[in-house]
Amino acid sequence: MRELFIDASRGLAGDMLGAALLELFADPSAMVEKLNAIGIPGVCYRLEKATSYAIAGSHLHVEYMGEEEARAHSGHHHRTLGDIDGIIDGLELSAALKKQVRAVYRSIAEAEARVHGTEVELVHFHELGAMDAVADITAVCFLVDALEVSRITVSPVCTGFGSVHAAHGVMPVPAPATARLLEGVPCYAGQIEGELCTPTGAALIRHFADAFGQAPVMTPLAVGYGLGHKDFGQLSCVRTMLGQSEENIVELCCNVDDMSPEAVGFAIEELLRGGAVDAWYELIGMKKTRPGLLLSCLCREEKRDEIVRLLFKHTSTIGIRETLCRRYVLKRKEEILVTPYGPVRRKISEGCGVERRKEEYDDLSRIAREQGLSLRELEELLHDAQ
């Protein structure tokens, strides 16, 4: 299983995280070209190698109309969430990635609304509404997607302490919106006076983190350092580690003999909705010669308690058995096929010297019904069209 660890113990900002993620790729320059091809109006990304306190890393520069906006403008940009949505609509990104970018911005808007006691739609973004912030969030969403990791762990976040100058005057560190975004996130002030964690950084890790804590047990594949632009008298950076780990998975099962077929089907649906990797049933013989069902499901270890709760809630069992298994999986991704009948999703699984491709059944069944075809006929037509 590919895992990503984000070390936020020495700072956390959008540009720092973006630079640290870029360093994980074999060809960071090629990824910068892809970022520039997204087409954020007036924005150009530039990655620069640098050294800070004897540590080699990278700065991610975002230039807007030929200048680094974060350091070039003297006033403040004012944009609403609707304005940000309009910018996102025009980007060369998949619908799924646009949804990710919007989700990060909505979390920022909700935090700002709570701070200022207003409605989300009326929030005006100041520094966060500038095009460099749009670029930082879009870059991180794009790069995380390209890394194709199964799990992201983030260290406890060091916020710094003291005060910071913002659009509304001098604010405490962490800034009010940042503090809202860090609700539920392990964090601490540390020994550095200044703003180490920005609202953009807080929103990004809140969105992407699957867990908070120390680095998981894994074999590192690449390490990246995203350096900060401010000098706090010691190293300021985000460190990322891409690694491979063995994946353990939990199998939970129970025997039932007094549930209706409808109830069994509903229970399996709820288990899958609740985070089970898979769920199924088998016919078995039980005590007193009763026919029954063995209901089983697979889940990741961090989901165990929730799946156990769902099993007790949606089945008639009074006992659940658990087995810890080691799981081997192929690397999986999805692509969109452009066909004469519309877009079709295709799942690609590869690894261990094999590659498998399979079109999404939901897309095939929909098109087959629309065209009055059997699934086999449609599959043959799609094969001929490629």
C-alpha cells in the first residue's frame, strides 16, 4: 500500500506543501508543466531548488501577471466563494479534482463565516482570495491525486505563537480562521514566534488527512522538503515521505438465521456505505439443523469499531468474529474513455507483472439500455471503436 506522511512540525503553508509534494516525483519539472497546463488565469508556477539551514529543498513560486502576487500587491483582493467557483469552473481539471478544490475552499469559507458571524456566501476572501492561494490549493489537490496513495498521515501541527498582521488588523497566532480549521486536529504552539501554519495549509491537511500522528511503519520511496519563504531563525519547511507498507485488513463475520433477505441486502449496503472494503454472505447450516447465513465483510483497521457497530445495528447477531489478514493488492486507477455513446469509466489494475482493464458496469448498463443493446454487443462495439 502506498502511503504519504506529511510532517507539519516545522511549518504548514500551501506553497510549502506543494513544493514538498513535487519533490516526491521522479521528474518535478514535468509536473510543474502539468500544473501550468491547468490554466489558472494569469498564473505561472515555478519550482526553484534552494537550501535553508543546510537542508536542500524547493521553493514553489506562484507568479501572477509576471510577479509573485503574495509579495507584490500592497492591497487586498476581495472575492466571494462564488467568484472562486467561477475560477475553478474554467480550469483544465477533472470533475473529481474540481470537487476537491471546491471542498477545500468551502471549508475556509465556513471557518471565516464562523469567525465573522456571517453567512458563507457573504464571506470575502482577502489574502486567501488572491490568485496565489487559488494556485496553492489547486496544486496540492492535483499532486495528491497524481501520487495515487491509499492513506495520508499528518503529524501534529506546529502553529507557532504570537501575533500576525492580517486584513482585519493584528490577530493572534494561530489566526482565528486557522484555529477554526484546526478544530479536531492535534496541534501545539512550539518554540517559534510567528505564524507557522496558514489557513490554506490547515484547510488542506484537514481535507486530506486520513489520520494524525507519527509516521507509519513503511519503506520510504521518496522524501521531499518544501521550504518556507520566511526566516524564523531556524529551518521552516514541510517534509513529505512517500512510502510502501504492508496492508493489514480485518475480516469480521457473524452467523444469522433469523433475518429476511431484504434485511440482509440492506445490511450489506450499509456496511459498504460505512467504509467496508467488501461485504458478502454465504449459505451455511447452523445448530438445530437450521439453514442460515454467514455474513462477512472486510475493512481497514481504523474502520473496525465503526463496522462492528454497523454489524450489530443492522443484523440480528449477538456475536462477531474477527480475523486479521495480510492483503496484497494491485495498484489501481481510473481513466475516462471517450466513446460514440458518451464517456465510459475504465478501471485499470496493475502490478506484479500483470495489467487488467475493465469498463465500469454502471456506465455500460446505462448505455446498453439507452441504445437497446446487450452488454456483449456494446462491449464489442466499444472494442471495435478503440
